[in-house]
Amino acid sequence: MTSVAVVIVVASVAATTLWIRVGVQRLRTLRLRHRDSLRLLRHELDDRYDLVPTLIAASAGAGVDRAMLRPVVGARSLAIEMRDQRLGLAERAAAENTLSAALHDLIGGLDGTSHWPFVRVARELQVREQRIAGAVRVCNDIGTTLNDAVASFPTSLYAKIGAIGPVPLFEAAAPVVSPVQDAPLQDGTLAPKAGPDPVAA
């Protein structure tokens, strides 16, 4: 083999190695971005959990019927239970959709109220809903891009080399389950939970 041929072979091997390395690094970056976006989404969801009891407490002055609060209380309890049990993203998405729907029905049905404590928290929750929707969109867009790359040639080769697999998306795989309707209320506020309410990792 001539020196020119050796140079060509070495250059080809180096180029192929670099090509593979760049491809693997790109998939790893996507996986890291997906983890970061999911962490942000969980933070937004936890903030919403914290705002709901304040809304319930303020509802007394707004003249809200207690029957209107039960779906929200039940949906929040269900969503927190799903989180604490560390269930999959599909199950969590279904529970969070239920909570979003319950909050929409409650706040939307009281557009005419002028009780400022209730209005203030309701507006905060509406902003939080928008932020959650944005976080879900970003998380799922990144996840879809990664999953498409893992399933397509030649990027599927990079995924195998880098031990990178598909990631779950934050979307409900089944119709939303109705929340428990008999969650207890105490003096217009949520009844305290018996156990801790840790933030999911």
C-alpha cells in the first residue's frame, strides 16, 4: 500500500470516527435538554399544587359553592398521588389534564366575581397554566426530535453506540379519569395531608 493510500485510509477512518462522535454527542445533548425541560415542567406543576389551596381558601369570600371546589380538590389530590408514586409521564399527564380542566371550570364560571383575593390567585393560576402548556410543548418537541433520531437511519446507529434510547412524552395515552369527588374540606381550605408532599426528582 502506497503512502498516499495509507493517508487516504487514515483520513477516512478519522473522518468516520469524528462523524460518529458528533452524531452521538448531538443525541446526548438532546437527551440532556429533554431532562432539563422535564425538570422545569415538574417545577411548574409543583408550583400549581401550592397555589390551589390558596385559591380554595380565597373562594369563601367569593361566594363559591363548595360543590364547585370538590373537583379541584380531588384532581389536585390525584395529581399529587400520581407524582408521589412516580408513575409514568402518560399517567401524570392524564392527572394533570384533569386538574387543568377542573381549574378552568371553576375559574371560568366565576368571571364576574370581584373578590380580590380570589381574583389575584385565579390570575396567578391562569399564568401558571400558560407556563405549564409552554413547558409541555418544549419537553415534547425535544422528546419527539430525539425519538425520531433514535428510530431513523443513520442516527439510530449513533443511538446504539451511545446507548441512547427513546424517551417518554408528557401526553395522556387514555381519556382523562374523573377525579375523586369526596375530598374533604375544612373551613374552606384543603384538609392537611397525613404524609409529606415531597417534590419529585
